[in-house]
Amino acid sequence: MGRVFIGLAALCICSHGAAQAPSSPAPAAAAPAAAASAAVGNRLERVEVSSGPSANSRRRNSTASKIVIEREELDRYGDTVLGDVLRRLPGVTIGGRPGRGGDIRMRGLGAGFTQILVDGERAPAGFAVEDLPPDQIERIEIYRAPTAETGARAIAGTINIILREPLQKSNHELRLTLGRDRGEPQADFSWTRNLQWGGPSGTAVVGAFSTNGGLHRRFNNIDTRTQVLDTTTGQTLDDTTQQGASLGRSATLNGNARLRWRASDTLTVHLAPFFALSHSDGRSQNTATGFTRFRDVQGESSGHMHNRRLNVSASFRPSAAETWDFKVGRGAFQSTSHSQRLERLKDVGGDTQRQQDDHSVTDDQQTSLGAKWSLKTARNHQWVSGLEHEQSQRTQLRRTLIDGQESPALQKFGDTLGSRTQRLAGYTQDEWSPSPQWSVYAGLRYERIETQSDAAGLLPDTRNVSQVTSPLLHLLWKPQAWPKDQVRLSLTRSYRSPSLNDLIARPTINTTYPTGPNLPTFADRAGNPDLKPELATGVDLSLEHWLPTGGIVSGSAFVRHIQSLIRSRIDLETVPWDDTAPRWVSRPRNLQGARTMGVEFEFKARLDEVWDDAPREWQALLLRANLAAFSSQVQGVPGPNNRLDQQPRGSLNLGLDHRWKAWGQNFGSGFNLNLVPATHVQQTDTLRRDETARRQWDAYLAWASGVVRDGINWRLSLANLRPRDALVTTEARYLDPTTGHALLTDTRTRNTTFRVVSLRADLRF
């Protein structure tokens, strides 16, 4: 009964990579316990032999708090984008419409607070990592606190995505997926191929190549209402509704390879090319009613993206305890987009038309260098020191035509903006295990980032330098009296540097009010070259209890004190791009600071781990739950709800997975419920943003046809089973500079969500 009590008390607690479905590897230490308990009753125990470390062992052996997600978890629900996988993890939320994915946020914090790496490298600007297909990923490592080696630009945490490695049991893996999203067709494919050649045995070079592509059509509604009320007189100054729809199409092709050449017993060379290509186009149309200046709007857009990167690394081991690693990387990112907006304007003499064409090209070239030295001493010290250098050069070309003519406002700033960014980092860290019960990690990282721009027109040349030194300390304690328990404590300093667009962005003029006075909810946007980095001092505490066959019950808490918080403020400015009237402009600025804290709970176990007398057919039922709660307070912004931007109060996931037999077939099935409560944020003293709660049900059914090796594995996935509309409300209060009256602007946007159904076939041969 004691184990039943533990299971019920931990119902809102979750685990990552802890207890796996019946086919997942179990820790080696669990095998004797499994065999012993099997002799007592009729419980089903897992005993598997794995050639490499499992997700459980990677997590348990890490001094820093880490969660590891491996292939089984990535495949379970048949997701086609990475964001859908991550939103089921504790403390991870996703922006965008439910069921469609979006930007990735740890502890409710995105926009640079969460560091996202691909094979240990920062993803290039403009590349949407959340859209990376899970089929290209080997595993995901999530660090709740920064380390010197992974980098300190991680106030919320770090997500490191490891791309596919060679297959273990087959030479080919082929997957085909067909689906429907609100009746629109979707198609995806992926193929992974093992590579081996050279040497006497034909294995001097080994590796794998993986490629993935997709064709998608997405429908979105347009439903926005804007009201402007003069609260001084009670008069309604504006009440406009825009309703319509958009349809977008996209085609993607991604690929990566991981090749290893063992040149000698002491030297190994790794080659990792990567590419991502995409094309998209779309059309939209909406009709406006009320006080609007236009009757209807038609839009067309198209875009291309090319991202290519090659990483070459060498590992030299002069002795079993010493390793030297060197790496060089070269990448190129290019994005081209074109959009056309046709407005039918209301005019006294009848309808007139206004056409705006925007064309932009972004070209980014990156080069990275790195060297790392590792030494393991006889006294259980693991020293790691390294240097990193990264340089990128970006050229942005943007052209705006209004009725076929250059925009007089933007022409003053020129069409081309060039910028250069250099990053230099050095770090050292030592992991020491003075006893089987204690592990200590101490690290120090220095990072310097310099950004320069070569502007034209009215934009001045700018130079911004940020330097941060980050001391880091992690402690791991394994109590001798409770060998299956672990306690972790982290004291860290992390930071977030201003983004390039925040520093040197060319002004963006709002298309609804392109000239003359505008409204705060339709503000122009511009950069701020004087921004300073945000600095965060953090404390993390976590406790883990491992169950007999790999399940886990854990809880963690964190606090972050952030200085020089960056937040966009909307102010009325006299601007050089409009001489007729002052304009409301949104610019990023450094505020006083903020504090955020939270708790996260995890639970993951088979039913027979928490219920001794579970029926035999239900013993392998996998229970999953996680719960997170967040709180934050921004200084200098009046409450209530003066929270960090778009940070929810928490998240909840509940799930079940089971394998069962019927009609002579083995089936796997499961469901997951994801809940994110409503968000209410007072962004500035005059601007407030509210978003309704998000609730998403997912389910899957998996089965196999044919023999294990040459058969087909099928998976039917259903995402967002009960679609709910998402409502976003923005409220702005300000003074009219001409009348001195207090005005209230209220904008409500309703986003419709849809059920997504897909069927995937998986072949290994």
C-alpha cells in the first residue's frame, strides 16, 4: 500500500526519459531487482541490453540538472514538428495557435531567454528550430541551468538537439505520412541510410544520412475587432472589424549527415553537413466594416529560405585520460520574401485603391572555430577547458513600393543594411566526485559579443559591445541511506544579449496607418543601439526518486533575479519618416529588472511500479504526468499581473501509454492532455495583453503488419482532438496629444484552431 500512496501523491509529477514504454532500455542496475521481484509474483519486468547509455543513465550521471528525450519519446505521437514534442515536457510551452506549433519557451520564457542549440551550436538567426522534423533528431537534452561548456546565454535553460546518428539494427529507415488539417492535405517523408566504406573491413568511415521533406497547406481565419473609446467624454472614436481568411502552402526539404573516420587509434575525424530548404506562398483576403479607412484588403506573399552548414571536428586522444577536440564550422543562411497588399480605400468620391509591395532579402554568413581540452585525473576530476570564436556577417535588403513608387518615408533610410557580429568565449570547468555520494561541478565562462552596423541614409552606424563573466556551481548528492534518491543544487549566472534586430532594426511603418497619426495598437517599430544585456542570478534545486524499473518521481524549484530587463515600450515620438504628425513607436528598452520563480513536478512510471497487485494485462501501462507553476514580477511596471512578457502561470500534462493485444496483433495506444492557463500580462504602465487558456488533446494508435524486420509499422495520430478558439486581447491606455483626453484602445483577435489527423508508415530494412 505504501507504493500506492506514493503513486497517488505524485499524480501531478512527471518524468522525462525516466520510465520508458516496454521496449525502452532499462538501467543496468535495475536488472537484478527486476529478476528478484519477478520470482515473487506475476509482474512483468523489463530486462534489455543496450550498447550505449540510455536516457535514464545520461540523466542520473549528470551533475547538472538534465532531462534526456530519446527516439522512442520522439516517435510516440507521430509529430511532424519539434514543437509538438516539446510541449508535453515539464515547464515547456509553445507559442502560436494550438495544434500548429510555435516558438519554444522554457519556464514560460521565450524570445531569447531559452537557448536552443543544434549539435551544441546556436541555430542561425531566422531558422525556425521548432519546425525541425523529429525524424531528423536522435535525442534532445534539456538543461534547467547553464553550464560553462553549453553556454550561459540561457536564463530559462538550454535545449540541445542532437541530430540523427547511425541506425543500430538496420541499414534503411523510411517513413511516409499523410494527413489532413481542417480538410487541407499534408504530406511528409523521411529517409535515413547507414553509410560504411573504406579500410580492410569496410568500416573505416561509418555514419548515417537523413533527409526529410514535406508539402503542407494551412488555412487560417482573420477575425479582429478594434475599438477606441474616449474615456473622458464616453464617445466611441473607432469601432472596426476585420474578417476573412488566408491559405498558405509550403514545401520543405531538410537533410543532415554524421560521418566518422577513424584515422588512427588516437585520431578520429567527424564530418556533419546540414541543409534546410523551404518555399512558401499564400493568399489572404479580409473585409473591414465600421470606422475603417479601407473596405477590404487582399494580400499575396511568397518566400524562399536556404540554410547550409558544414561542421568538421577532430578528436585526438594521446592517452586514455586526455582528449583534444577541434572544430570548424561554416554556414550560410539566405531568406527572400515578397508581399503585396492591395487596399480598397473609402473615399468621398468613391472607392480608391492603394497597393503596397514589400521585398526583402537577408543574407547571413557564419564561421565558427572551437578548441576543447579534457583531462580525467586519478582522483576523479574531469577538467574541461575551451575557446570559441564565432563571426557572422549579415546583409539586409528591403524595398517598399507604394502604388509603384518608392516609399518617401523609408527611402530616407536606404535599402541596404549591413552588420557584423563577433563572439569570443572562453571557459573552464571541473567535475569532481570526492565520494560515491557527492559530485561537484565548478565552472567559469567569459563571453564577449560585438555588433556593428554599416547603415545608409538617416540610420547612423552603430557599435554595441556586451561582456559577461558567468560563475557556475552545481552539486549532486546521492544519500547513502536512499541509494535511489538524488538531490541537485545549482548556483548560476546567465544572461541574454540583445538581438540584432533589437539593436539596429530599420523602421517598420504600420500598414494600417502608413501616414499621419497612428494608434498605440498599430505602432511603428524601430531598434535601439544602446541596449545592454540582461543579467540573471539563479538558484535551482531538484530532488529525484528513481523507481525499481526506471520510473521517476521528481520535483524542482528555481529563482531568477534579472537585471536590465529588455522590453518594448510604445511612446509617442517625432519621427524622421513622417513630418505630418508624431507617431506611436515601439522600441526595445532596458527596464529596472525582474524576478521569476517556479516549481516543476514530474512523474513517470509503469503501473506495476506503483501498484503491486496490478492485473497482469495492465502492468505495462505507462503513466505520465507533469505540472509546472510560474510567477514573475517586473520592476517599474504597476501591478497586478506585471509579469514577464507572455509567461503563463504554468502548464499541466497528463498521459497514458499502453501496449495490448487484439485480433492476433500487438497494438500501442495512448493519449496526452496539455493545459496552459489563461495569461494576463501588464506589459507596460499603459499596455496590457490577455490570452485565453490553451487545452489540447492528442492521441495515437500504433500497430505492425508483417514480420518485425521487414514489416510496416503504422501509426494513426490525432492532434488537437477538441479544437478551441484562442482569443488574444490587447488593451492600451494613453492621452491624445491634441485634445488631452484619455483614450482606451481595445483590440481582440480570435484565432480558430483545427483538428489534425495523420497516418504514418514506418519501414526498416
